[in-house]
Amino acid sequence: MPSSRTCAATRESQDSALSSEDYDAFHQQLRARYATLPPRLKQIADAVLASPDDVALGTVSSLAAIARVQPSTVVRFARTFDLNGFSEMQAIFRDRIRSRSISYGERVNALHAADGSPASASALLDGFYEAALASLQAMHHHMDRTRLDEAITRLAQARRIYILGLRRSMPVARYLSYLFTKMEISHRIIGLESGMEDEAMLSAGPEDAAIVISFTVYAKRTIELFRALEKRHVPIVAVTDSPASPVIPSSGLWLEVMEADFMGFRSNAATMALVMTLATAVAERRE
Amino acid sequence: MPSSRTCAATRESQDSALSSEDYDAFHQQLRARYATLPPRLKQIADAVLASPDDVALGTVSSLAAIARVQPSTVVRFARTFDLNGFSEMQAIFRDRIRSRSISYGERVNALHAADGSPASASALLDGFYEAALASLQAMHHHMDRTRLDEAITRLAQARRIYILGLRRSMPVARYLSYLFTKMEISHRIIGLESGMEDEAMLSAGPEDAAIVISFTVYAKRTIELFRALEKRHVPIVAVTDSPASPVIPSSGLWLEVMEADFMGFRSNAATMALVMTLATAVAERRE
DNA sequence: CTCCTTATAGAACGAATATTCTATTTATTG
DNA sequence: CAATAAATAGAATATTCGTTCTATAAGGAG
């Protein structure tokens, strides 16, 4: 073999094939053999898994420094996986970066895939991505920080927190419940287990609190339960999308979240982020 | 100046700063001066604008080949833009790739390393906002569009779609179920109603399909149910965070989603957006 | 039309990097 | 416990790659 540097040859032979498959194959092998790897090679495996971009963009020395091993060990590592050397391994990681970002032309083609056919998956992803992004940014920008603090204070003082969110808002309610459970905050979801909600609310009172999550078109059941809570003088924090919303409590304590929608489906990214904030803030306030 | 190779020095001086700003500045200057550029340099400008990844990942020669000019012309091109050489230009493009894939740890550190005191509600909101944003962007950028299409095809062909997602992923699973219900797509959640999952899965077979959503630390129950599905030869689409994930199906059909976490709580914004894409795309495919 | 400036191409140079080789240390087996 | 095999570290080697230099061509100004 006249040349030991196989990098160029490898890249040339692969440039036509889109190969994130090679990457997957490599990772699969890595996972399979990880347990039986010698200590130094294991260090490298960790580094490779942790920051694949450093493999793609860096050098033998840089990766060796990250993994705290000798450069030659990095080469040995590559050889262990049926590769001719570091360069060949790096080519796999570089091809992956290349295959991920599709060219602009392809994306445009995908969008108006002609023949009036349905929007491509890629276009849908773009749409939902944009909707989530816009919702998040709007929420983050418009959120009234003072009211947010008030809401947290109110919730932190509560004996038990009732969560109300149906239909679209149901996953958010359930996630909030999950968070409260992990943080050992006394709470209860209402409206989801049919028939039991009235009974569950019988114990709710002024020393408790409730989070009501609802967006247009406000579910009838949500409004009913909201009114029942108000009648029992339960302090309420509303998360909703308009000052004219039917679930704004008499205390005026509500947080505005406007979720964008795409193809008729509303994002919930902003509400999720807000709910996480509420949960962690309440937990911290209580210590 | 003893050494003309400024690459190393440049990278060292920039490694702490997040610099897609440099990239933006470069592009701005490129657009401004494009019209007045000599013919060969214009060729290079075209190539650079068309495939920035090739600048980041390739060599002087490879870029020269793409632009159909001499390597030295590429260097001249870089010098024209107040850079010391090709390497410095390449560094800008590489930093961009790096900054796109979460340098998330630093951002979080900046948040609550400001002072030892407990984070304010506002800071928490910022944190969860950033986490969601980073997750969304990373997912959108890294998603393998080809695999996404494959996944949708697989799901669209299924008689019934089984949904598996526990713990953190439970809200996503439930939301997906909600979407499928609205779209009248036959489906079933498994693993959530205790004890019933085995029974529910008895009817699952090769003509069905399953979506498995799981992230580190992969819930034991999820892995068990995943294996049961595989044993029954149910085609599986996995949504997970690593090529080394235990829920990657034998078919290799999986979608990568890396959710950033803040304060120990992982975002689910990216997964939500992806799940919406899957649901609407499957519905559209079936018409 | 000639001179001068700018642009380009190709070759030569120098630096950095990947790879290989050998000595030494660390496990593993009889 | 000894002996062999494997793993590791560090230095030496070879090649690729970025840069610079010089000759040639093209375009403008006087």
C-alpha cells in the first residue's frame, strides 16, 4: 500500500451516497462493544458519544485532549471498529452533518411538491416548528413578570393545588401533575376522571389554589368547573389567551399565553414552558 | 509574523465566544460586495452561499473544485474579506455548526451562576424558554428528512397504531393519542393503564405499527414493552435521544430528538412538534 | 498605443496532522 | 508466581493541506 492516508479516497468513494447509515452502523457497533472496551478506549467512546461534532470538526489531537488520551490511542480506537484510521471515522461523522441539512432547493421542492399533492412531511415539520417557535418567543416577550411572581406566591401558599385543563390543554395539565408529583407538591387533577370531579372539589377551599388552563374554544366543562371553583372561593391562577376569556378569575390573576397554530393544530410549547416555570418556582419557594 | 498559519490562533481566541455572529457579519459583507466582485471570486461566493457545509467540512482544494477555480484563488477570496486566509474563513463556518448544536450547558450556567441565590421566577422562565428554544432548533436542524418520511409511510400503512411513552414522555403520548382521536386514526396507548397493557398488546401484530417515545433515563417498563412489541414483529418507529438508545428497533427506523434540560427538567417542545408532524402527515397520507 | 494596476494560474514551500513503530506498563492465564 | 498476551504512551515518520511566490494575462488610464 503506497499511501497510508485513506481519507481522500474514502471521501471520494462515498460522496454520492447519503450516509447517516454508516453513522448508525458505527454507533450500533459502539454500543454493542462498549462494555468490553479497554479503559482508554472507553474514555474515547464517551467523548465520541458526548460530542460527535468535535469528532467531525476537530483533529486527532483535539479529540485526544478531550478524551484525555494519546493521539495514537484515538487511531487505535478507530481501527478497533474496522476502520482504516481516524480520518475514515471522521468522514463518517462529517457525512452525517452533510446529510442532515438538506439543500435549499430540495426544501423548496418539498414545499410545493407540485400536482397539488399533500404537503410533505418536511414542510409539516417546518410549520409546526415555526408555530412552536413563534409561540415561545411571544410568550417569553409578553409575559408580565410581576403577575408571574404573584401567581407563584399564590400557589406556593396553597395547601393543595387543583389543576384544570381539558381537551387540548389536557397534556399540559397531566404534565403539570407529573411535575408536582416529582416535587412532592400536594395536588389534584380535576375534570379528567369522569364523574369524580365534583366530589374531588368538595374539599377545595380558600386555603387551596387552582391552575386553570384553557384556550379558545373554551371547553364548556372547563368553564363549569372554573365557576364551581370560584364559588368555593378557591384562589385561581388562569393560563389563557385573551383578556376576554371566560376563565379569568375575579382576582384578575391570569397569565397570557397565545399559542400559534398550524394546519388547525395549536402548539403548546409556550404553555409547557410556563407550566414548568410555575412548578419549579413553587417548589423553590417552599424549599 | 513568524507563522502565516493563523488557524490555530484564531480558534483559540474564539473558543469561548458563541460566534454565529461572525458568520452573520461575513454573510452581510459578502452580499454587500457581491456585485463588485471579480468573476472568479464571484464563482466562489456562489459556491460558499450554496453549500456552507462544504466550506466547514471541506478543504481548499475541494472548495476550489466546486467553484471551478484554483486553490490559491480561494485563499485570495478569504483575504478579500479581511481574513488571514482560508483557515480563518473555515473557522467561522465551523463555529457556526458548533453553535447550532447546543452549547447549552454554558447558557444554563450563565443563568444560575449569576449569584448563588435561588433563581427568580423570571430567571426560571428564561431558562425553560431557552431550553425549549434550543431543543426545537436542534430537532428542526438535525432531523433526517428521509427517515421522517419512512416513519410516516410505515405508520400510514398500519392497521392500528400503538403508542408507548411513560413518565416524562407520558404527556406527549397522551397528546398524540388526542390528535389521533381527532383525526379518527385507530390507535391505542399502552403502558399507562396498569395491568392492561399486556392484554392490549395481544392483538398487536406485523400489520400494525407502534410509536415508542423514550429518553434517558429510559424507563424499565418502556424497554420491556418495547421488547414485547419487537417480539410480536410490530413495526416500530422510535423517538429517542441517542443512537445507543435501548428502544431503537431492529429495522433501524428511529428519529433523533435531543431535548435540553434546565434545572433537571427536560423540555418536551421538540417532541411535541415532531409528534404533531407525524399525526398530521399520517392523516394526510391516508386522506 | 504604452504603461501600470489588478486578476489569475500554477508551482514550490512550510507547517500541521495522521499514522506507524517501539518500549513500557498493565491484565490474564497456566 | 511466572509467562504470555494485550494495552498504552511517546517519539518518529510520511503525507496532506494551506499558504506564498512568481509568471502570465487582462483591463484601464494617460
